[in-house]
Amino acid sequence: MKRIKGYRPRSEKRYGYKFLFLLLIPLAILIKWLMSLSPQFTERYYTQGLYKYIMQPVSLFTGLFPFSVAEIALILLVIIVPIRLIYRIIQSVRHQKWTYLFRFLANLVMIGSLWFFIQVLVWNINYERLSFAENAQIEIQDSSVDELYALCQQLIDDTNALRLKVREDENGVMMLEGDFASMSRRSLLAYEALEKQYPFLSGKYGRPKPVLLSRLMSHTNIIGIYACLTGEANIDIDIPPMAIPSTALHEMAHQRGFAREDEANYIAYLACMAHPDPDFKYSGSVMALQYSMNALYSVAPDRYFELAKTYGEGYLRDLKHEQEYWKQFQGLTRQVANKVNDTYLKMNGETDGVRSYGRMVDLLLAEARNRKHVSELASSTAK
């Protein structure tokens, strides 16, 4: 049969409409932009309303499974998509009909567009909510180097004291109280305690999940991932134990709709310090100390080295163990993953990209300033 000019086979017409799903991408971007115009509206009706009503049931359901549903889905996707693509190409070449490949690409475009649209609607809009500082009524100010130095000094004292309360392995390196499953169960206690002070952190979500391919995940230098479609906090369990509790509570902050990394870090610190167990407190204190000392090094290296001399022996052993662990994962995979993560953050309004992780120090300084103010008020009242 001759092909008439301008005529398309019926099968192509049947699947061609799926490319119209691409319009969902600009629609999602438009919705997110509209929500950015009023953070108060987004906070009240989206984050504290629609998001909670959708994601709490989803997270609790996926939490029934001991493994990460999102990780299994990703593994299957990585296996199935290339195999199907190769199969469709072979079919098209063998039968000299590119309809097979066209059909596959149409389905891929439709699924990808739907995925993007749903992700924006059930997660990315959280980037437009009120900040943690606004919710908690914390005033962020410029801080002097002396204030940063004092914060680091206090965190070193806290870390050294907490290090004496945790368990050690045969090499003198910090151990968790129990296995990952125990840590996962106990992680819920942190937010149960913290939500009493910050009600906007309340909610019932699934427990943190261990990543099956944790060793592979370490190659990316990403130690935790929040799966926004399944509501799962996924944790790299191959990393040094010192970082596991704070990482878990960081991803649990994402579950509660705090999308920005710097805020999730600070919330994780608060949650760790609110936890009754010393291994959680130590993990949170270490995280805050490392971010603060990095900030101090960037502005006053001499004062950084001065304070580093006061690290306790236990923390120094943990720090050496952590450094030796991460020396294994400094290749191309890390660079690519860092670039992808940096791009994702910038696309969602974190203009400093990966560097925005350091901004949690401003919140730590604000907390220290507030604590000092309260202490001074108490002293003056006592007089």
C-alpha cells in the first residue's frame, strides 16, 4: 500500500497524543510559582493542609514494609527501561517499523511528565512555604567572628561531654545503642518531644528505612534521600554510626514538609538534642559542630586550629574513622552526584546550591544568642 503524503499510521495517531503530557511540566512550574507569591497561604493551606493529608497516609502505608519501596522501584526502573528500549529498537529494525520505538518513547514521555507534575504537587511546593525561622519566630542576624568562635567552643564542650556517654567498639569508635532497626524505632521519640515546642513539626509518618545499596550510595557522598512520592526517609547505613541518627532525623524533617537542606539540618540538630538517648544527642552535636567549625575555618583559620586542639580523644577517634571512610569515595561518581544535587537545589530556589547547607549556622547562632539573652534576663531578675 502506498503511503499518502501527510498520512500517519493509526497506531502512531493512537500514541501521539501522549506527547501532550509534556504540557504538565510548564503547568507544574506555573503552579509552584503562584504558590511562591504567598508563603503564608502555602504554609496554611498546602504544607499544613493538603500535603499532610496526602503524605501522612502514604508514608504510614509504605512504612509497613521493612525495605524502601522507592529504592526497589528505582532498581526495577533502571533495569526495565534500558531492556525495553533495546527490545523496541531491535523490533523496529527487524520489522522496519519505527512505530514500536515511537510507542515506547510516547509512554516514556507520558510517565516522565506525570512523575514531574505529581512530584511538584506533593513535594516541591514546600520550597515556597514559610521558613523555619518564620514559623519559630527566630530572628536571623549578621554575626561576628567572636560569636561564631563562642558557638564552636560551646559545641565542642557539648560534644566532648556527650562522647563520654556513648558506647564504643573494640577500636574505640562510637557505636549506636542497638542496630539500625532499634535506631529507626527510637527516632520517633525525637519528634514526639520536639513537636511540643514546635507544633508545626507534628505528624505521623513512617520510620526511616535502610538503603539496600548503601555502599553504592556512599560513592555519591549522599547519605540520605527523602523519597517524596512514597514519603520514605532513606538512610545510607554503611556510613559511620556517628552520622546515622542525625541523618535519619534530617530526612524525617523533609517528611514534615521542610524541603530546604539548611533548615532540615537545623531541625535534625534540635530533634537530636530533644531525644532522651545519648547516641542521638551526640550525633546531633557532632553535626552542628562540624558545620560551625567549617564556617569558622572559612573566616578565621587560626582560630579554627586553636579550637580543634580542644577536641576530646573519643571524638578525635570518631573523626579519624569518618575521614578514613570517606577517602574511599572521592571519584567521578561523587562529582556527578554533587553536580546533579547542586542543580536540583538551584532549580528549587536554593540559589547557593549545595553551599546552602552551611546556612544552618545562622540558625545555630540565633539560638545561642537567644539562649544568652534568656540567661541574662534570668540573672537580672535574680538580682
